[in-house]
Amino acid sequence: MSSDTLPRDFLWGYATSSGQIEGSPEVDGRGLSIWDTFSRQGNTTEDGRSSDFGTDSYIRWKEDIALMKSYGVNCHRFSISWSRVIPLGGRTDPINPAGIPFYRTFIQSLLEAGIQPMPTLFHWDLPQALQDRYKGFLNKEEIVADFTHYARVVFEGLGDLVKVWVTINEPNVYAALGHCIGAHAPGRSSDRTKSPEGDSLVEPYIVGHNLLLAHAAAVKVYREEIAQQGGSIGLVINANWAEPYDQTDQSIAAAERYFTICSLWFADPVHKGDYPDLLKEILGDRLPEFAPEEKVLLMGSSDFFGLNHYTTYYTKVRTTPAAPTDFRSQFFHDVEETITSPDGKEIGPEAGLPWVRPVPWGFKKVLRYLWERYGKDIYVTENGVICPGEKDMKKEEAVEDDFRIDYYRSYINVMAELINEGVPIKSYLAWTFADNFEWQEGYTAKFGVTFVDTETGDRTPKKSAGFLREFMGKKMGKHEASLDGGIPDKT
Ligand code: PNW
């Protein structure tokens, strides 16, 4: 295999999530999620808009599959809405008769289109009833039991059609943004301008702990009751790379602390059976402990490393202390991020959101690091960017997304180099299929390769969709002619 190619069985396509695309929050018996409630407050999203519309995909999913097929993908990552399957979420609550059948039909249609499904059980849209009943992921006994029940219902309903499962998406982001910074649902924080309750220094670690235990319990159910169907299952973790600002011992150690605080927090428990010692040192008694039997359950509970990766920062020891009310900075302990290196150069070009600058060499470093640390297959489950100024662009301008094309080309090229060095990377799922509800950014942050008119729901492929179809087709040794159809031109 030349360094230019990808294996023929490589999985590629797009990732989405129910809370960002489905809309129809109260249709066909669905219950409300914490994101419905949170985003309807009017002041929690950039444009004041809620997730009620998403990309209207609960209605338009057939069109989405047809479009994806025209994009040449062979895999699709999406998530299941817990409150569509069990509207109130709990283990004794009624099951919605319209829930599982919707996802079954959806998956069958994907398979008919030659697209392998990769469902995620939980991508942050917790049933509101569980937040109200017992504070959701803050309550270990209740949430683990309810999540396990929900997982079993989904595995039993869909397991025969699925080869790769994701349990939970980015527990690190759910815990930190939802329970420290308060920018994501359920919006808890010590910052009383944001939330009447919450403890930013403590709650993220309780929530994180319970997310890990819920993940491990669901995996146990899958392996003991369902896995004879031959599938694999794992956790998806967000891991941006932390590059030492300079080669001083302080900066090198700061980068290690940053990466540990953000990502190894979840990666070590599922791949090594416990939190890293460094995290225990940093957090002291703020970090809960696992019982011996929980460690056994966690160890090896992810068949692969599911990686969401977007960008890289330079990191160094903070020069000015964090303000007592700056909980984001406190989350990073004594480390701060910067985008400028000592020689004054910026780490990468400015993109459409401040946090997502393209740094392809950081992707290479994080992939190599995770392979060397854990020795597990890696599934790249999200990777993507926004073009500078894209939020204010009209359709005609937005579809000329060369900045996104450059990002994808450079990121995929470094990944292909590693695969050719023998690193077992099995998938590349770009974020995302279509411009959607981007959490606290509302509809202003557009990560899609498809432009969506949020008034009419009309979809228009951006240039990057055609680029990726051709680029991935060539890398996987297929010729353009063998790809069926063309991309429908709706402009
Ligand atoms: C991921 N950060 O979230 C999520 O899995 C997606 O749902 C989301 O739409 C996508 O990335 C783009 O944001 C992240 O601040 C949210 O570093 C925030 C960060 C990273 C990932």
C-alpha cells in the first residue's frame, strides 16, 4: 500500500447526533430532553434559537440518506434519542412504541443504501424527566440502572443490524460544559449568573464517574446478552492535542497535565481500569474512587478508541492566576492555552469559531500517542471545521468552502500516513453531514458539508461534499466512475 491509500474496508462517512438534527421534539410520543428545555430558555444559545428544528431530520431522513449515498460514504454515525425510545427515560417508565421502529427503519434504509450504521446510545440529550427526578448523571445508582435498561432496550431492538456501537459521546465535554462551565445542558455551574445550583469544582467529576460506570454497565449487557451477533462497542472521547508552548520542563509538564485533565480522565479508566495517577494528584479528593469490582468492569470496556478530534493548542503554566469566578480556567488547573508560539507564529489559520483552528500535525501526534499508550484500534468518529466568516454567508458563498476542503485534505493525509506506518485506524467520520443545531452556538456555527436553509429545510451540497467523495474514493482505490450517481444539484 502506498502512503497515499486507505484500506478498502476502511469506514468513512459523516457523524451527526439526534439532539442536533432530529427536531420534532414532541412528535410521535417523544419526551423532552435536557437540550430541548435548556435551548428553549432564549438566552442559552448564540442566536436565541432552540433545537426544535435541528435539520428537521426526523421528517427528512430519507432525503438525508439519498444525499449521503450520493456523497459516496460507506458508514454513518448518528445517535439515538433516549427520550424518543423511553420518553421519561426510567427503567419502569413506558416505552414509546414509535421509538425503536423509527431507528429500525432508518438503519434498514442505510443498509439498503450500502451504508453501515454506527449508532451512539447517548450524545447528551438526556430525558428531562431524569434530570428532574434525580439530577441525571449526578445520581450514580439511578442513572446507571436507567442507562443500562435503556441500552438493553436499544440493543434488543436494533442489535441484529449493527456491527459497531458507541455507548457515550464525549463524556468529558458533557461533564465539563454541562456541570462546570454551564454552557451546555443541564447548565449547572458555580457561576450563579448561569445557574441557581451547581458546584463547578466537584460536580464534573461525579458526573464523569457515573458516565464511566454507565458506559461499563451497558458494555457488560452488550457482551453478555447481545455480542453473539458479532459486533464491537466502545466509548468516544474528545481529545484535542496539547503541544508544549516551548521546550521547558514546565511547559512539557503543563501539556501533560492539560491532556490528562481533558482526555485521559476518561481514556485511562476504560483502557487501563483506573484514573491516571497524575489526575488523582491534581484533583485530590474531588475525584471519586472506583471500587475494585468497578475497576474490573471498566478495564477493557472499550473495544476501540473512539476519537473525536478537532484542533490543537499550545499549553503552558498560567502566568496570571485565574479569577475565582472563571471556572473554565480553574478546570484546567494551572495550565493555560495559547494559539501563539514563542516566535509569534499562530498555531494555525483562524477558522469560523475561535477554538477550532486547523493544525493537522496535532492530529498526527494525538493518533500516534493514543496508539502507543493503549494499543487499541482507533475509530476517528468526528473531525471537522468551520470556514472563516461562514456564519454570515449566504448559500452561494457558503457552498464554496475551500477552507474546509483544505482542512479535510490535510487531516486525512496525515491519518493515511499513520495507517501506512501500521497504526490501526479503522474509520474517518467527518463532522458533519449538514449544518445543524450546534449546541450553545445555535444555528450560527456551521460544520456541515451540506448547507441547510433553516426556514425551508432545503439542503444544498457544499463543494467539500464532492471533494470528499472523490478524495476518499481515490484513496480507497475506487474510481470515480464506479461511484453511483452524481450529487444532486439543487442550487
Ligand atoms: C463535539 N471544545 O463537541 C460534539 O461531539 C458535537 O456534538 C459537536 O457538534 C462538535 O464537536 C462540534 O462542536 C465539542 O470546546 C464541543 O473543544 C466543544 C469542544 C469540542 C467538541
